[in-house]
Amino acid sequence: MHIHRRIGILALAIASLLAGGARADFIRGDADGDGSITPDDALLLENHLFAGEPLPPPLDRADVNDNEYVTYADLLHLSDHLGCVPAPPLPPPTEPGEDPDDDTRGFDEIAPAYAIHAAIELTGDKARLTLALEIPPGTQARAAVIVLRFDDGARPEPPYFCPASGVRLVRAIPDGTRLLLTLRGADCGVLPLPGAATGRIDLGTAVFAHGGTVACATQALLLEPEHTPASGVAVRASIIDVEYRDRRPALAPIACAETSTDFRRGDANGDARIDIADPIATLSYLFAAGEARCLDAMDANDDGGIDIADAVFSLAYTFAAGPPPPPPFGACGPDPTPGDPCRALGCREGCSSPPAAESPWPMFRHDLRHTGRTDFTGPPAPSLAWTFKAAEGIVSSPSIGAGGTIYFGSGWEAFSASNNYLYALQPDGRLKWQYGPVKGFFSSPALGPGGMVYLTGLDGYLYAIRDAGAAGELAWRTSISTIFCLSSPTIGRDGTIYAGSTDFKLYAVAPDGSIRWAYPSDWCIISSPAIDERGIVHVGSKDERLFALRPSGALEWAFAAGEFYDGRLIDSSPAIGADGTVYFGTDQYGAFGMTPVPSTTNFWAVNPDGTFKWVFLTEDGVESSPAIGRDGTLYFGSYDSHLYAVVDAQTHGALAWKFKTGGAIDGSPTIDGNGIIYFGSRDGTLYALYPDGRVKWTFQAGDGIESSPTIDARGYLYFGSFDGNLYALGTGGPDVGVSALDLPASAAPETLVTPRAVIANYRGAPQRCDATCTIAAGETILYSDTIPVQLGGGARRTVTFLPWTAGAEAGASYTITVATAHPEDENPENDSRTAELGT
């Protein structure tokens, strides 16, 4: 006889070799031997198959389909006999008696006419395994039993399996790295008929997570359960035909595709623009078999499906002032409302972003919204890597190219600067090239496609300089002021360069240097423009107004912080919050000969429609541009020498804390991936503060600091000083850590708790680490699970640990800790997080 190989306690079929020896009387299906066939027999058989409970002899009673094995086919046959109308008959003996035959039909050999087809779709740290069944022409199948084993960090994740139409999920039993699925047709019926064109029955999709360890190049779907795959998923299945016989299918060649987690909602044709072409692409997909690069992007109204309502929504936004698509919109990003995993749409191709987005710090204040925040972390200690001496003092904040090149200008004093340069430095501080001499650059560079570097000069020109490798080559320069320019340019998503000017205008300049439009204010604009997800350009003016302009140059709205001239000049560059609120500072300085008018109302919040939200009082003006923390906390400096941390409480700005330095703070703070705030002061000190305002470290430069710090993908921090030096701090060592925990605050006694955590790589180079979850009651460790995690540069992955069962006692308290381990990690402060769970 054949013995079916077992696959642990979640065996596809528990192969019980039927008892030999003397033949005994029995009733087939009477598994408990009480002389009748009842639901208790089905329950006993189920517990035997799925929980390993023993069956009383002789085992022939449980061999319902008479094939000499006890498998799920027997349970299905018995359950249908008890519950279906008409009831399928059982093989003899149906009255106490001997087995009329002692042969076996068996099922351990592969039935070549049956096959399982599988396809993996990898999206970030999530994956979907789609299964289909192929059966012989003219036949049908009642059920399929499938065991999936996940290896190398992959774990099944709720809802575990999403059945296809017409398929009923009878059970999905997770057990660590394994998942047992039993599938059958609706009610007592068979699985749906195979498709005429493919001969396949779509079964559904399994959902699982992994720590970045599964990739199309390395994953394996294997038939033999004894063979452990290097990574990926192992599959074994049994098919039950209409006669309740087991059929072991072959495994067909698999398909694998890696899809993107990031997309831009509404960008249906994937060209990085939102325009008439997008609803046309949606309609083409719906009615003309058009191509869909990314269904998530095509779901403009975020209802989880693709239909004509998405095209209507896009048209309303584009032409009828309708609401914008829900996030992620404007910039690429993951779906903040992923919804039901069984309805996941997905993206076949990645999201198209402006080329500069590949840079770790492509512009003043890091991004279009001017958050001043990066996902990379700065140096854990102020280790000086190198300095570079420029021609004059440096106010220009460095920008960092995709290859690590550092760009900045020297010469900041509008009337006395001369013979200065735009510098491009190698990551180790060596000069790559310099462009000049020119009068000077107060502005910070903005990096565009094709190696283009844009910045305004103290000679009144907007410069476009191409990084040609060994030299910086002038592509063009366009005059936008007859005096000087201080505003740092911002590059819109369509390539338009926006910059303010002392000739009282905001300019929109095409990539070829031609002026598209110029919007007039009533005084100088030295503020740097910020752009929201709708493409609206926000900029402040010394005429005390904040302007919001459409990409066409039309005015959306203007907000007056004061009346000209009462000391509320807007030199601060605005920052835009996640909800569209615009934050900026005002000050009374730089009025070119006018006597400053003191004011205490110096930091403002304006609603997305341009209406007043609140104003926060400081002891002196705010020229510093705010940085926005991941939790929404606002950080900005003031001429009163304080760095402020303020929370937007909707009706007012609430002070979280303020930190006193030895000089005015007119530069802008920077926030790293751990929430550390870096900023300089006119006292010559660069400060690093924890999010609660405590000092992490300080570094003393040779003179005052107005340049805003920037951070590259290696964890180096750069800033300039009035002493003419560009400083580089850091060592560039790896930094991985626990970014967040996903745990309930409490659980009922004896219920399953599935710990999850977000593991982050705070550097640009890929890293591999171990993530370990421990659960303790007091000093006693009750549980521990370790998962290897592969992280791409700057990646964050959610890892799912093995489920743990809470204790039986109510009122108990448990400590759950998740920690990362990397042999070269240089920042232990973010390596672990702890939470308490009560019952």
C-alpha cells in the first residue's frame, strides 16, 4: 500500500495506513463506532484531520470513500452525505459487515491531467499568491485542499485567502509559516466550471507579508514539501473529484511579477500629470480594452473599483473645480486607505516622479511642500568628517544630487558680495567643479532632470547650470530682477521653475529659460515657493500677503497678514501640512530703510482656502521657514533666539516647548527619520534636539549659521556658516531600527495576538537585519520570534510575527518588545520599541 507523506499538523492529508490483520465488521462512515452515522462522526473525522486527534480502530470506518486512506475527501463525502439533498451514497458496508474489497485506488501519485497554476504578485513587503485549478475536459471537481508553507520571513496575513467568484472558503487555518485552505463550490455543488478558453477554475488569492526577502529572482514554488525553498512559498494540494476521490495535481510553471506600492491617484495614464488624458485613459480601459499601468492610480475617487465614476470624478476636478483625488495625489506615495486586501487593485508599473525626487535632498526645504523633513537619519554624534572653504560666507543651504554630489553657493550679502561660485563637491568633500565667478548666491539650489541645477543670483539672474561631470556648464540665465535675488527656486511637477524677485514679482520660467508668466505683488519676494498636491504655488511677499497661484498664474487667493507697513513682512518660506494648511512666519526686518515696527503675532496658520486659521505669538519676528514633523508638530526659529515647537490644535497653535540659544535663529530647522531636529543659530552652534526639546548634541562652527542643514542618504549632515566653511558631520555607518509597533492595547484572555512592527532602513544602501519580538510577564520571557528582514535603501517594511495566545488570567500585563540587530548599526537609540498589553 501507499503511505501519504505528512506535512506537519496542517497536513494536506493525514495518511493513515489502515489497520491490517483480521477483518472486522463495521459501518462505513460510523467513525466513532456507535452503530449510526451522525454529525458526531464528521466532527471526529475533522478533529483527526486538522487537530491530530486519534481515531478509534478499525480505521476502515473513517475511510468513507474506500480508497484505503483517511483524507479530507472522506470528511467531504461524509459531510455531504449528512447534509446534502439528495445525499450522496456511501460505499458498503452500510450495515455492520466486512469490507467487500480490500483494494486501493490510492492518490499519492501525481494525476497528470490535474494541475495547480500559481502566480505571485509582489508589492513592497506584501504579496498575493493567485491560485487556479486545471482539470480534465468534461470533468468537474468538488473541492480543493491546499497547504502553503511560507519561508524566509514570509507570513500569512489576514484575511489569509480571498476566494474567487463561485468558490467557498470552508476554512483557512494559519499556523506560523503555514496556511491550510479548504475550498469548495457553493452549498453542496461543485467548483465553478473551467473557463472555455483556459480550461482553468480560478480559486482565489492568498495574502501574505514578508520582510523584503521574497523577490521574483529568488522565490520558489515547490511541489515536494520535504524540500525547503530558499525563499518564497511551497505549495501542495489535493483535488477531490465528483466521486469523492483524491487527485494529486501537478504544479504548473509559475508566473511572478513585482509591482509598485507607490502611485499618484488620478494619473490614469502614468505620465506624471493630471489632465484630460487621464479620464480618456480610464474610459479606454473600461470600454475599448485599453491598457492599465496602475489600477490604483485609475481609481480616482478611491472607492476600491474602476468604473465610469472615476472618469467623471477626474473630469470634474480638471474642468469644473471639483475636489482633488484623495491621497496619494500630486506626489507619488503608498495608499493611505488600502481597504479590503481582497479588492486590491495594484500597480503593474511604478509611479513616475519628477527626476529630482531621486535625490535625497533636491531643493530648499527638501520637497515641494517644504516640510524640511527626510526619512534618512542624521549623525548620532557630531563627528566632523570634513570641511570645505568657499570664497565667502555661506547662507545657501546645500542640495544633494542622486549620486551624492553636494551643491551650494557662496556670497550672501546683497550689496558687498563679489567673486563667488556655485560649488559641486564630491561626497568626500573634494571639489568636483565650480561655476563662476559671479557676484554671489544667497539662494539654495534646486535640482532638475538631466543634471540641471537652478538657483538665483545676487546679480538678478535665474541660473540654469548643467552638471557635465568635470564642469558646470551654463545652459541659460534669465534676468528676473534689476537689483538682486534671494528667493530659492522650486521646480514644479511639469518642470516649471518658480522663483521670487526683488522686482516685486513671482516668476514662472520654462525649462528652456523663457518666462511663462510673472505675477506682481506690491513689494519684494524673497520667500521660496512651496507647491501643494494640486499644483497650487504658495509664496510670501514683503507686502505682507501670502499668495496662492494656480500653475497658469491665475490667483487662487491672497491672505493678508497685516496692513502695509505694520511689521508683518513675509520673508519666511511657507510649508504646507498634510491637510493643506499653510504655515509661515512674519517679521519686521529687511524693509530697506523703513523703521522696523515690532510685532508679537509672528507665526501663522492659513486654511487651504486662504482663510485665517490661527496666529502664534513670539517675542520677535520669524524669518525661519517651518519644518513639519511626521506627527504634524511645527518647528521654527525666531529672532528672539528660541526654537519653537508648536502643535496645530485647529483653533490655535499650542506651544509644546521652546529652546533658548545664544543668538537669533533666521535659518530653518531640519527633521530626520527619527524626529531629531537640527538647526543653526547666529551664536555659531549647530544644535541637534530630541523631539521633546532635549539636547542630543551640539557642534560649534567658526561663525554664525543661517544655512539650513541637509542630510544625505548615507546619514551625513551638511551646513554652511558665515565663516565660509561647508561642514560635513557623520560617519556614514548603517542605521536600521524599529519605526513603529502595530499592537492592540489590550486583548481578551486566551485570544490570539499577532505582533507587527515597522522596520526601517534609515540609509540609502540596502541592509539586512534580524527583527525579534519578545513577550514577557515580569522577568519571565513567554514568547520570542525572530524574522530576517531585507530592506532596500530608505525602505520601511511591516513584519508580522507568529501569533501568540494571551494567558487565561484577566487583568494580566505583558511587555512586548521588538528589536533589530545589525552588527554594524551606528545608532542604537532606534533599535527597539516596547509596548504594554493588558488582558
